[in-house]
Amino acid sequence: MVSPIDQPGMIPLTPISRESLKGQIVAQIKALMFSDKIQVGQKLPPERELALRFKVSRVVVREALKSLEQSGLVEIRTGSGGGAFAVSDLHIPFFYAVYDLMNAGKLQGPHFWEFGEIIERAGARLAAANATEEDVKRLRMLNRKLKENEGDAEALLRNNWEFHLALAQVSGNPLLRLTVLSLFKMHEILSSDRIHRVRLADDIFGRHEAIIDAIEARDSGLSDKLMTIDAREHERLMSGDSTRIEQG
């Protein structure tokens, strides 16, 4: 004889809470995004419509959208053209974890720069193994933009980051690219009060060209070495250290 499931000692049933309703909405929207049924950049239906379709209150829908925003999957925009838009900023949770650790004093500057160097070197080695001819051309194009904005410190920094993000993408490892995105978001905070006082090194273009040459030659060892030099020079500039990192 089959025992009723509500009999003591049998399978426990938990009442559905508002939190679990929120979780079910989050899970459905995530599944639609990861299966490309909701495209990046697409605007989600308004809260009122979502509430009707999910048969929940607008408060629950708002909480679900906030959770998706914190996961880097939704961007809430205000104004006449505002609403919830699908994005792919999956680096955001890691960024906030790093940010919170820094604020709590659990993570110091040297830890941050050391980890960044490790990640960048790994990316350079993988790029040397995986880069295509088109990848190399794109890296050179991005590097040329540094010369075009030589007199603009903000543009130089932005172009530098674009180059490193592209290199992380060339590595072929999505996790590495997500990590680099998170680290560069943190760079913006760490360097925001120095960007107008610090001029990026005149030879940054040359360092990048040397890295690209090593990647094109598929020399992972040299790519690693040159990226180490570049990462330490960047740290010196962003920390305001006047000691120059020498090659060799």
C-alpha cells in the first residue's frame, strides 16, 4: 500500500514562498536567454505584463528582475525608453565579489595586481596557441588606436583595455575573458583618481606590438614573458610608482 506523502516521515513538502516564486521566474528567463529565445539587447515585457503571464504580483517580478540584474543578465534602464533589457555581463558577480573584498580590507592592491598578471600571462600563452590570422590583424588594429589617442589619457586607458579584452577573447577560454572583464572594471575604480595625473608609458604601443609578434609566431614562452613586462608596467603606472620596469 502506498503511504500518503503528507504522512510524518515521508517526503517533506515545503510551502511555496515568494522567494521561490522569484527563483522560478529567474530560472525561466535564464533558460530563455541561454537558449537564445531572448536575444541580448532585447527588451523584456513590462512588469505589468510579466506579472500577468507569471500570475504573480509586480513586486515578485521586480525582485526577479533585480536578481537577474545582479547576475549580469538584465540591465534596468530608466526614462521614456526604459525597461528591462537582456544583456550578457556575466562578469558582474565576480566584479562585485572583488569590490566587496577590497572594501572590507580582505583584499589588498598587491593581491589584485598579482592575480591580474597571472590571468594576463595565461591569456597570452593561450592566444599564442589559438590565434588566427584574423585575430592577429584585429589585435594590430586595436593597438594602432593607442597611437591615435596618444594625447588623451582616458582614451589611451580605454584603448589599452580594449586590446587586452580582445587578447583574452583570442585565448579561446570564455572564463578567462570573464575574469579579465571583471578585473578591468576594478581597474576603473582603482585608477579613477589617477587617470588625469598619470600618463601611460610612451612605449605601450611597442610593448603590445612585441606581444602580437610573439603570438603571431606562436611563441607561448615569449608571449608570457612580454605580457609579464606589460602587466608590471601597467601596475607601476596605475599605482603611481615612479620606478620604471625594465625589459630583460
